[in-house]
Amino acid sequence: MNTQHQTMEQRIAHFREVCRLAEVKLTHQRLEIFREVARAGDHPDAETIYRRVREHLPVVSLDTVYRTLWLLKDLGLVTALGSHHERARFDANLDHHHHFVCIDCGMTVDFYSDSFDRLEIPESVQSVGAVEVLQVEMRGRCHACAMKSERRKQENRR
């Protein structure tokens, strides 16, 4: 299913169908947590999702958010970004895409690139195993953080 052009309603319908087929109980809390990830464009981590969901569902616990996010990942409804050493961030965009991550503020933005999609897998990687997903992550400074950094440099020169 192509999720790039999916509306929120289509994502919710897909979520409901996957839960039904997996015989996973569709609770109000799970729906609200999925809805928050699906509407977020900033690839929030679990604590950010928890804060956002609590605004309209104050009884939700952080533990419920974590358990639900990993369930959604296991069901193939979201992906988890970041290494195990970082706080995992969650993404409901299941289309083949790549990420730009700001090294200062952590902002994460999707981008699409036909040339990256066609990257050849090096033999050294092929000898280790079969690649199932190729996703490029670019790290740098977003415009806002680059401007802050430049201002700090200028102030330090004075």
C-alpha cells in the first residue's frame, strides 16, 4: 500500500484493518497513540507522543505509550528510527523514503530521492546478509540551528 499519498482517514482505516486481521484489540488509547504518530511530521519519540496524547487523553500512561508503539512497530504500522543508544523515534510513513536529521535539535524530516533508492548494495554488505530495506539518513544542521551556530560564532569573535 502506498502511504505517501494516504490521508489520515486511510491510515486509520489501515490501522483498524491490521489490528482486526492480527486479532489485536483496538482500544481507544491505541487508536489515539497511532493517530498522534500518523499526524506527526516530526518523527516524535515516545515521551513526546505521551505528552501530546495526554493533552486529550489524560489517563494514558507512559508505559502504555511505549508498549503500544512497539506493538505498532511489530504490526508493521510504524517504523522506529535511531540506534538502540538513542531514544527511538517513530514514523507512520511506510513509503520508501530517507531522513535528514539535525545534529543539534534532533529535527527529523522525510525526503524522497530516486538516486538514493537505486543505490547499489556493496559486496561487503551482501556478504553479511540480504538487505531488506535501504534507508539513507543524512545528518547535519537545519537552517534554524545553522543560523544560531553562525550567530554564536560571530558573537565569540567580538
